[in-house]
Amino acid sequence: MNYILEKISPKLHEGDLLFLYGDETAERNLPLSRKEMDIIRERRTEKKDFIVRFDRLPYHLYFLSFDSEKAAPECQEMLRRRATDLLAMFEADKVGDLAVSAEGTLPEEVMAIVEGLTLADYSFDRYYGKERYHLKTLAIDQLYLKAEELDAAQRLWNRIFWCREWVNLPVQDLNASAFAEELSAIAADLEGVKCTVMDKKQIESLRMGGLLAVNRGSVDEPRFVVLEYNGGSKTASPICLVGKGIMYDTGGLNIKPDDYMQEMKSDMAGAATMASVVFAAADNHLPVNVVALLPMTDNRPGFNAYAADDILTMYDGTTVEVVNTDAEGRLILADAIAYAARNYNPQVIIDAATLTGAAVRAISTFGIAAMQQHADNPMTLLKLVGNQVYERLVEFPMWSEYDDLIKSDYADLRNCGSTPQAGTITAGKFLAHFADKTPYIHLDIAGVAYFTKAQHYYRAGASGYGIRLLYAFLQMQDMVEQENKSAVRKRRTTSKK
Ligand code: BES
Ligand code: ZN
Ligand code: ZN
């Protein structure tokens, strides 16, 4: 999609036009007759959110009425969600180029509708024989968006598309080595991003027992990819983003039954998300230091596959009893989390992983199941930005009682809980062990990374959910650092008194 910022006069515009109407301030420049407006006012007394389509042959006017009195995040989300209905109308009307008139609305509201249209317009077309409808050009009133803002947002959206494309690709076309190569090629073209790809030999010399065990049943080699972007001050410790990169999850020897295996190409969504966040941060020169650590392999029951009862020695020396080979994600993540904690002195480690079916059962497809250890403040901030961008998270407890559920009689830990209850929490507890004292946040994105059915501005398939969240979190780091500095200054002056 192309974006143009230009002056748009709704009354004079010759072409398809979307008119946003939040309240009466938009009435100064309405491209409607008084009678038409009366009908709309009448409708707004019942319900404020609706779309009316006017034939202005040869063009169309789409009048989008919304409730600007709702809290900003809800109002913006509603606008994003309207995009799907609008795109269906545009497709029926064969709209190629669309102008957006924003008279009387806020820049954030305009951005929300543009974001919704952009995110809803993506589809996975690579293997699809027929031509699919896409909007070609969006012309937006230049009074409401700044060119730099729109450019930055566009770069972020592009990263979301790349993430979706990787997650949508079947494993036949994207195995661990192919994904690593792709990431390294992108990093090579991107100023300030260093990419290190570790192959099987290097992973062996690091003694990453979790990643190596999961890889044993595969014909494809594993990879461990580290992407480093240093946009912040030289002395600031980085934020480490760990992503689950199971290129395909058959379950291994505990093979997934019935149709549970379908869509498991998406089990590397965590890795795709974290890589995309680092690339977006670099694209837009965010003043932060951030490292993505991405362990990658598929999980298969090939001839030397790891088995239940195996006892693994992990990167940090912890021993783990394998109880179920389908709880593989935590094994590869554990090595990467411990590697991050030991080698980067991170201010916080955040992981994203399609980790448990239990997370989907607990909160369905409407958000992220999150947990934290020693990371109260970053978690509060993450929840806050999550509500703002509407990629929301709900915090699960990390009570010490759960520790007993992952104790083993033969090793330090077992790789799944001893009872079927609280499967999302026992997985988070397992991972938190490997972060040790480092502040740690776990994001279980199993419910949101891949949608079986379309959901609002997400079509069926990969969503890229979490990228806007983590990007917004990184954007806030500048502020967090300033606040930390002023807190230190205050402490110094009060201690002098
Ligand atoms: N990749 C799956 C989790 C998953 C399920 C993601 C559904 C997306 C949608 C994970 O590796 C898995 O198989 N987890 C098991 C853990 C169990 C064996 C303790 C699960 O959730 O059933
Ligand atoms: Zn699994
Ligand atoms: Zn998995």
C-alpha cells in the first residue's frame, strides 16, 4: 500500500473518500446535504458507531461515525476494528485509491484507522493462485499526520507483515537454517544490527542441552541466532528478548493427536516476533539497547528423537527430566534465557512463546498470558502500553506453591507439571528458574500468534500480535531511563542533607 499526505477538501474531493465523524466539530466541512445529516444525527442518538455508504457516482463516500467520548485506547481500537468492514465495502466497490478526511478528529484517531486498514489489508498471498483484492493508495489529510510519524509507523507495519509471512510459511519452506539465513541477510542491510548465527557445532560447544535434545529427532540442524541493536547509551544494559523458534511442533515422540498438529508451523511465532521488534527498533533508530536471542529447531519424532525419561543437562547446568516431549518450547527457551542472563547483564529478559494450550483455554484468543519474576515495574509498564496499543496482557501468579509441581525425583526439574492444572503457570515457573536473579517477564502468546478464524483486523493466520506492544515498550524506555536518573539524583541530594 502507498501512503500520501496531502490536502483533502471533502466537499471538493473527486474520488473515493472515507469521512471520519467523531463529533460535531467535523460538521464544518461535511460533504453531506442537510437532510442526509439529519438522518445521521438521528442514528447517532441510538448508537454512535456505524458506517454509512453513499453512492456519489462514479465515486463513493464512506461515512464512519464513531464515539469519540470513549477512553482513547477503546476509541482507537474501535477505529482499527472498523477497518475490516470498510475493506469489505471497498472490495465490493473496487476501490483502489482512497482518501481519508479527518476534519475534527485527533491525529491518534486518524492513525488508528490507517493502522487498522493497513493491518487488515495483509493476506498471505505467496502460494495463492488467484488475484486478491488490496487497497492501492491511502491519501491522508496532511493536517492530521506528520510525515515522519507516518513513515515510522509504516516501517513498523512492514515488520509486522514480515513476521506474519515467516509464521505463515510452512516448515518445508522455512526451517531453522533458512530462517537464520533470512534474519542474517536482513541484519546485514540494516544499520546498527549485528547478527550472530550459531550452528549445531557451536550450540554443542555451548552445551545447550535443551535445544540439542529437541533437535535430535529432526533431519534439519538447529540454529541459535542473536540479533544485537545498540541504539542506546554505551553504558545502558540491554533488554533481552527471547523468542521460541520451534519451526514445527509435531510433539516429538509424544506425537500430537488428531488435528492438534495443524497450525504448528506457527510455533516459531515468538522468534519471528522478537526478530521483528529488533528490526523495527533499528529501522526507527530507537534510543535503546536490545538483543533478540532466538533458539530454533523443529520438534520431530525422527529416529534418534529425545524421549520421555531422558534427563538433560542444560546450558546453565540444571538437570531436567523429560516427562513429555511435547513440552519442548520451554527446553529451548531455558537455554536461551540462561544464556541471556549470563552473557548480557540484561535490565530485563522478556520472552515470547506459543507455549501452552492451557493459555488459550484460560483466556482464549483475546490477549497474552503473562508472568514475571523480580520485574514488577517493567511488567506494570508493559501492561500499560499493552492497554494503549490494545495488545493486552493479563498477569498470572508466580506463587511459590507452584514450584512443587515442577520438582522431579531424579533431576532438578521436570519439563511439565505433575498435575494437569495451571499448565501455563508451571511452564512460566520452569522458565523463570533459568532467569535466576535477572528481572524476567514471560509472555505466552499461544492464543494470539495465529488465528484459525479472522479476528477484527487480523485475517485468519499469523497475526504479528506482540510487536506493537514490545515496540511501544521500547519507545517508553527513554522515559524510564530519565526517571531512573532523576530518582538517583533525588536520592543523592536527600542523603547529602
Ligand atoms: N506449541 C505447543 C503449545 C500450543 C498449543 C501453541 C496450541 C499454540 C496452540 C506446545 O509446545 C505444547 O505442545 N504444549 C503442551 C504442553 C504439555 C505437554 C505440558 C500443551 O500445551 O499441551
Ligand atoms: Zn509441543
Ligand atoms: Zn511447541
